[in-house]
Amino acid sequence: MESSKDLGDEELVTLCQQGQGHYFDVLVRRYMEKAFHIAYDFTRNKETAKDLSQDAFLRAYANIKRFDGRSSFYTWFYRIVVNLCLDHARRSGRVFWESLDKTPEEPGGQRQLVDTQHQPDQEAIAGEASRRANATLESMPNKQRTAFLLRNQEGLPIADIAKVMKTTEGTVRVYLHRAVATLRQSLVEFV
Amino acid sequence: MENRIKPLEDACKNYEEDLVLYHYAEIGASERAAIEQHLAQCLRCRNFVEDLGRVLPQMAPKPELPQAFWDNYFRETVAKLDDQAARQNWWQRWLAPMNSWLVPTFGTVAIAVFAIALMLQKGDFNVTSETASAQIPAEVLVDSNQLEFFKSMEILESLSTLEEQDSAKPERKTSYIENGPVQVVA
């Protein structure tokens, strides 16, 4: 018998739409890390990222009957996550910054740009580069930032980013290029 | 220490966008071949691609979180989903008996409100109150000067009555003819 973990996204969604809501737990397990990381990319704050990504699951579940299958579940769901993050940034008026230099609360946590084997001065340079990069990302137009984060951080193909952002692939390419050019300029000293 | 601070070279302008896509492996096979051919000849573009490869993967690193975090995350999310479903069910239960008549009732009330609003707008029910002065015709309105005028009119009427009474007696009338008053005896 096929385990629920082996079911595809669309099958799980169909089961949820038929009233078997517990199948949504499989989707949570499957996408929780991605959702959290997208929210973390936008907010740079662990608690906020957790709240926003969990909220995205709640909204997805509440609206599961509206999902018509024209796009894949994950592009539909990522769109919810991104919208919540952008809305949060708009409401808070800033993007939270969680210092990379802060000691991680969790064992094994490594938030350095470079690994800890590097020399202290190299770490300082990396830390400064990271801070500047994040400051540049914060000030970037939302669409450029979204395209960059989804491609660079989450590794989404441009075709999927276009679906998440409901735009064309050509437009995403332009956003991505502009974002990279801006970031590269801001990191001119660290390259 | 390695010299990490150096001036940044730009790529060839007409290749820059494609080089970004090349870095992300988002380019077709034929375009890829053309770019690689260009890269073989252009040091600036090679440096550009090298810079992207060094900097972009290090951007905004993700926190590495332990399994305990994810277990807790999953439990919390499922609990929130259950809670949301329970709340949704409560509303559904509450609204269920009303489902049969809620929509028709709401529709009827909406139509009634619309009809009343329409009638009021057409003026069938003129609820706007005019001031007392606006309802009185202008000619009826008199000011204090006009009142004085009417009083003097009364006096004149009285005078003519008196004159009529005295009409039987000889009367002296004064006529003004060119060089002064001339007394005329009637």
C-alpha cells in the first residue's frame, strides 16, 4: 500500500479538498524547511520567519479548496509565503536583521559567511560583506529582491519564479540581472 | 593576507545579463556555447563570472537548525492547523441552521433598503425640512420700514375720511402757480 509520504503534491491536495485534512500534514512536513528559509531570507529573523511560514501553511490550508491545479502546489504555496513576507516588511517598515555574528542558539548553528576555519580578519570582512549585502537587499525593490532570493537562495528555476511572481520569465531575468548588478556594486570592496 | 580589496571590473555590457544567467545555469545550450566562446577570449567577463561564483553563494546564509527545531516546528504548525479547523467548524456549525434562509432573507432586506433609498432620492418622501422663512412668500415678508409705511397709510385713510366729512363746508385750497401760492376760494 502506498504511504502518504509517497503521494505527490497534487494527490495530497485533492485528498485535502475531499475533506481529508490530515493529509495536509504531509505537505507541511515536505515544505516546512523551504517555507521557513524563504521567510528567513526576507526577514533575517528566526522567530519572525517561523511565524510567517506557519501562517502561510494556515492560509494555504484555509484556501485549499480554491487551489485549482493550474500551477503546481509549491509555486502556489511559495507565492503565499512571499506575499506574507512582503506584507510583513511593508507593515513593519523595515526588514529585521539578525546578526550573523551572534552566537547561534542551536547547537551546530553556523551563520558565518565563511567557515570558522578562516582567520579572524577574513571573518570580519565576510561579516561586513554579509551585512552590506543584506542592507542592499533590504533597500532593493521588492520584485528584484524576490527574484534574487528565490533564485540565489532557494535555487528555484526562473520558470517557477515567474509562476510564483505571476510574471514572464523574461521579466524575472531582468529583475535577477538588476539585483545581481546592484549587489555586486555594493560589494565592490569585498569581491 | 590575501589582497581581497580590488577594483571591480565590469563585464562587456552586451554580455552581462547573459553571464548572470550563465552563472545560474539558466541559459540554453546554444547560448551557453556562444558565451563560453566569448569567455575564452575575454578576461574581463571571465573575472566577472568568477566574482559571481565567489560572492553570490555566500549571500545571506541560512541558519542551520537542529532536528529538534524542525520537530517542534511541525508539531506547532499541526496544532495551529487543528485549532484553525476547530474554529472554522464552530462557525460552520453556528451558521449551518441559517444556511437555508440566510441568503434569501439577506437578499430581501437588501432589495427593500435599495427600494426605500430610491424612493427617497426621487422625492416621494421629502424629508428635507425647509426653514420657516423659506416657506413664506417674499412679498409677505415686511421689514420694519414697511411697517412704518403701512401705519402712515392708515393715517392717510383717516384723513380722507375726515375730508369727506368736511366736504359740505367751504374749503380753501392752495394752488401753486408759477410766481407763488395763489389762494383760491372754492
